[in-house]
Amino acid sequence: MSAETLVDELATRIAADRDSVPAHWRVEPQAAARAIREIHDLARARNAILLAHNYQLPEVQEAADFVGDSLGLALEARKTTADVIVFCGVHFMAESASILNPGKRVLLPNLSAGCALADSITPESLLQWKARYPDHAVVTYINSSAEVKALSDICCTSANAVSVVRSLPTDKILFTPDRNLGNWVAKQVPEKEIVVYDGACPTHDVLRGASVEKTRAEHPDAVIIAHPECREDILAIADEVCSTSGMIAAVGRHPEARTFLIATEWALIHQLKTRYPDRTFIPADGCIGCRLHCPYMKAIDLGMVRRALVEDVFEITVDPEDAALARRALERMMAVPRDR
Ligand code: SF4
């Protein structure tokens, strides 16, 4: 395939879900496609792999070698043979990639790509909770710092949180830091005593049931697919509750449905539109990109990815002692399969 045909194909994919992208985030498809071609050449020259989360900008997703949820990205990071991992996601994800790949160079193109949920739990606050619940095993969502993971018995993602809790030999669990995910897991595993930490993702926690009901009234036949970081009343009316990659699979379980309300960050719609071009996907609050928007996940653009490869920035490293303990918690997590 010629270079120009490749650019045209990429441009078509970038433009495919243009209506789902907020106007101020739209890029010129041909220019973005040419930038991606250059990034691919740079990556090849450095034996680098580009990993991107499902919430990244559509053109960054198109640039990536692999796009997925936190669990998929961690697994992909562990098995890569590349020398350099350019992580298009947020800081804790790049940190996890670094922990799992001690010999590799992990780059995060923008150090401002943090995570408010991960920031809601610090080592000090976890130590306080552990002191209050000394008999409880600590299950920590991957959305957390390396130091917090190092203090945890096992990590989980939204893709395997229920299975992780079920896999533990103890019935006493301290689940950190997301309260919505923790409360949802507690409902699925009522036989265990689960104490839930009081953190939340502002992007999901801001979504209100009344907004989803209003959107559903406009699309009464729509299937509601929600991320478990959403509030309890939304999860109660959802037809499917799953991680971002789980949401993509969930659409396939509803072959008759034409319309889906998506209760998670808006950029997932790019993956959904790519996989299911004949279906309609609507943000669950009916608002394109103004509320279900994670500013951290939108901190990386193609220019920054290019700069990361050219200038070798910004390397993410982890204190070796924390890394060893955090690696143990992450590897235990990765040994547990997805919930479904
Ligand atoms: S969507 Fe929420 S949990 Fe995910 S990176 Fe953004 S702030 Fe963190």
C-alpha cells in the first residue's frame, strides 16, 4: 500500500466519528494522518511501541499500536519486546508500565496527564485506613500511585475487580480508592465484608441519574452501557456495567439494538464507532464532550507524541523498593482473568 493510500485511510478513520468529537477538539484529518505517518517512522527508528487508552483523542488512538483499557494496556506493556514504550494515557498507567518493565524506557508525552482519582489516595491516607482495618486485605484499583500500590495486597482494574475480590482467601476487604466501583463490587460479592474508601473519579461521578433518564427518554430503545466509576443510581439502570474494553465487547451482545447510551468518557465512542459503524452511540448525558470529559486524558496530542520520540521525554521512573512491592500487587492482579 502506498504512503498516500495509508494517509487517506487514516484520515478516513479519524473523520469517521467527527460528530461525536466536541468542535474544539476536532483536527484536520489529512494533517493528522500525515503527522501519524511521521510518528510511525520515528517509532520504528527507535524500536518504540505506542500504547493508548480508550479515552485518548481519536487521532492519538489512531497513532497507537495498541488501544485498550487499563488491564489490556498493562498486559500489552508486559509482553512488548520494544525498547521504548510511549504511553498515551495518564501518569499512573505509565508508572505501571515502568514497574512491569524494569529494563525499558517508558515515556509519558505530557507530565500534566495525572488522574484526580489516583490523587485521592496517598500513602499516608492508605496507612491511616490500614490502621483502622488491620485485618483487611487491601485491594487497590490500578488508578493509584506506585507508592499506594506498594502498600496494597493486590491491584485490580474495572475489568477484573469482582474476580480479584472473589479470588482472595480472606472475606475482609478494604477497597481503594474509587467508592463507586467499590460499592458496585460489594454488591456483586455480598458474601464478603468490603470497606470502601471515599475516593471518586470526577469525570464519572459528576454524571447524574436524572441526566441519563432524560437522554433515555429521547432514545427509549437505547441500551445503556455504564462504567462502574459511575454513581450507583446510574449503574442500577444500566443494561451493562463494564470497563472501557468491556463496553466495546458489550455492544456485540446486543445485535438487535441500534442505539447505545454510553456512560463514560466521550472518546471511547471513537473505538465504538470504528468497530460498529452502523450503530449510534450517544453520551449518556446527551452532551457531547462537555461533561463526560477527562482533562487528563486529553493532555496528550500528536505534537507531544512526536516530541516524546524526538526528544526522549518524559521518562517515568519508580523508586526500586516501591516498584518491587507494586510489581507484586500488579502481577497478582494480572493473574486474575477479566470478569466476563
Ligand atoms: S477518567 Fe477519571 S479515573 Fe480516568 S484518568 Fe480521568 S480522572 Fe482519572
